[in-house]
Amino acid sequence: MSSPKQDFQTAVDKAPSRTEREDAIDRLAEGGACDKLAIVVQMGGLDGPLRRRALNAMDDAGCRDLLRTLADDGGLDEPLQSDAESLLEG
């Protein structure tokens, strides 16, 4: 079993396959690693679909306070900003 630190590294590393990276994000959500998911969401060099998966994972993992901070801060790219606001409304 991998640790949250290992899952985070897998999620942000370009070497693993997309499936491995998505699985790592899912494991971060299952473990409630809200802070690590928030970092993935904010990483500019990461593919949009991976960042969106991490954003949705934050909602699934109950990271609503941190999700609200991201949405209120306005530091996300426009599509992610809108997605964050929609998740909070839903």
C-alpha cells in the first residue's frame, strides 16, 4: 500500500501512466489528503483533466472547506474556478 506522499508524487510525476496518476489521485481522496489534492488542483504544469479529477476528488473526500478557499481565492484557471464554484453549489 502506498503512502499519501507516494501517491502525491505519482500524481504529479509525468513518468507514470495516466491511469496510474488517476489512481493515485483517487487514493489521495480515499485517504482524505485534502492538502495534497489542493496542491494538485493548483499545479499549473499539470494536465487539465488531472487537475479537474483532483478537484472533484476534493469534493468526494469531504474537503469542502479547502475547496471553498480555492474557489474564493480566485487563483485557479477559469474552467477550474467555475468547476469549484459549481461543486460548492451542488
